[in-house]
Amino acid sequence: MSAVIPTNSGDTAWLIVATALVMLMTPALGFFYGGLVRKKNLLSTIVQCFAIFAIISLVWALWGYSLVFGTSYGGVIGFAPGLLALNNVGINNVTVALAPTISTLLFFAFQLKFAAITPALIIGACAERIKFRSLLIFMVLWSTFIYVPIAHWVWNPDGWLKGIGAIDFAGGIVVHISAGLSALAAALVIGRRKGCAIPWKQHMQALDKKDSATEFKPTNIPYVLLGAALLWFGWFGFNAGSALAANNLAVSALVTTNLAAAAAGVSWMIMDWIFKGKPSAVGLAIGVVVGLVAITPAAGFVSVGSAIIIGLAAGIISNRVANWRAGRSRIDDSLDVFACHGVGGLWGSIATGLFASAAIGGASGLLFGNLHQFLAQLAAVAVVVPFAFFGSYVLLKVVNVFSPLRVSPEAEDAGLDLSEHGEEAYQLD
């Protein structure tokens, strides 16, 4: 698959920058999530993102990259001994079938950032109550048995979902659907936080003083805004970098990314204004991230107008799902990972099959007369959703047998900053 071919210096320069931008997204996610949790769990939430980035970097180098982009076996999984631990990847190798103008080593580095941030997204669903050791064990297993197969099916040139025509420009299916559905499984397996209000009991709180259920409020909203801003910034590398060249497709992906994020931020804000009476800063930040999620699979395939429609719809749909989850369900997806990434990724992946234009990315969707593309997107979603959810559910149950997932009630009361790391986010005295 690799050959010694001269690389393009412009493409190389852009992909180095894009790789750095995507790297920034994982610590940015830490601040975004950290600001949303309570003070006693702020530090541990950020640390989880940093640790996941470090560990999955090694997983990706040692075996992940080989299993995703190595020689495909039946379109199901790949393997290439020369790619294990980057054993035979030199600085001059070029993977012609994937990225013909940049080195294999740079393509590996760019894809590493996707592999690292995807499992980090999941932690928002089980924030404030999961053991650090068990989390890290699960992340290694999840990356190996959930992320790797899905990435191979969709992004390897010989992957079976790619073979039926499914397209995913920068990770709506591979990253966001997989993480969002896995997050839902994590929320169900690990259970609700202590004191987390059960929706149908909330009206009793004013009457029954023994009901200790409370609404958990973000500890640091400026961190939420900072994290969202850095995610927005890094996402230009995430999506525009997925053109794998410094070309007009990268420009188109950059513009569609920006406008979809803006549209979703506005639509989420308006929904909050209508249903809650005020446009919150947190809502605006979450809406922007939802727009970024939704445009990810479509960024290099759709027009500017379509991107705005995708973003507007994403903000409305995810807002309603998040509010349903908080107000009518018993699911404690702490930071609404499913509503934002799962639902946003689902909508974006299906919308790609609707709005894709051959004039932009070489593929036409249903609105341009290509029913097959739309059906291929539906098929990919129909496969990945149960695989990610049930696969993660099983992995969590297995991990829990050998290393309990949930901290003790006393540790949860003290907060994970102290109980898991022996540190506190602030020393104000």
C-alpha cells in the first residue's frame, strides 16, 4: 500500500497544521466538559481527557492504525504487520490509496487525533461517578473493539460500508454516532448520579423536604465557553483537514463547518428562548458544538446553503432530545452526549445522503436524484448504531466484573478530584 513518492509541500504544511488543530480539541473538550460538571469534579473531568489522549495515542501507534488502514480482510478488519508500532513506516513512505500527496507518517498522525478524541467524548455521559482505572481499561477496549472496526468499515478503501457507498467526510458515523451511542450505553450501565433529580419527582421537592434530589448546575460557565470556542477553532482542522490536501475542497469544508456551527448555535439559542424564557450562554455553546457535529460527515459534500439548513435543524432536534432526556426520562447522560453527538451525528449522516452534491465532493444525494446514496447512509447508520450501543454495553459489563466502574458513594460525595486524584481544582484559601 505504501510507496516512496515525492510529497507535496503545501499539502504537507496544511496537514501538519490541521493535525495540531485537531489535537487541541481533546483538551478543549476537557474544559468544555469540566465547566459543565460540579466544582468537586472539575479537575478529574479535564484529567480524563488528557489521560485518554495519551493512552489512545499509544494504542493507535501500536495496533490501531494497522487494524484500520492495513490490508482489509473481507472489508471487516484490516491488518498489516509493517504498520504495527509503525515498524516499517519511514519518513518518505506515501499511502497512495488514501493520501497520495502527504507522507504515511503524517496521515497516521492526523488520524491519531480522531482516534483519541472519539473515546473522550463518551466521558460526558458518565461524568462525576466513574472510577479512573476502570475508565481507562474501558477506553482501551472500546478503541480496539468498537472504534477500530467502524473506522475500517467506513474509511478503509476496502471497508464494507464504504463498498456499499456510505460516505463520511470527517467522522459523523465513525466518531459521533459511535461515541454518542456508546455514551448512552455508559449512562445506562453506570446509573444515575447520587441526588440526581428524577424528572417526575421534581415537582415534589418543594413539598417533601426529605427528597434530596437537586439540579446540578455548571461550575464554570466561562470554561464552557472557552472549551466551545477552542473546539470550534480546532474543528476547522478536523473537517477542512479531512480533504487531505490544501485545495478548494478544504476551503469548502472550512466554510460549511463555520456556517453550520453558527446556524445550530442560533437555533439552539432560540429554542431556549422560546421554551425556557432566556437565551443561556451554556445553550449557545452547546448548540455550536451540535452544529459542528452535524456538519462533520457532510462538510466536504454539501453546499453552503445546505450546511446552514443542516445546522439549523441540528440545533432544534438535539435541543428537543436533550430537554426530553432531562425532563421526561430517567437516563442520567450527565452532559447530554447522546443528544449532542449521537443525535447530531445521526442527523448529519442522514442529511449527507440528502444534500450531497457531486459538484462539490463527487457524490450526489437524494435531492440530486441519487436514491442509492441516501439508502447507503441509512444502511451505515442502521449498522453502526446497534454495534456501538450493544458492543459498548457488553464491554462495560465485562469491565465491571474485573474492575468496578462506579466509585463508592463516599467517593462520589467527596468528588472525583479528591477521591480519585487527591487534588482540587481550586486552592482559594
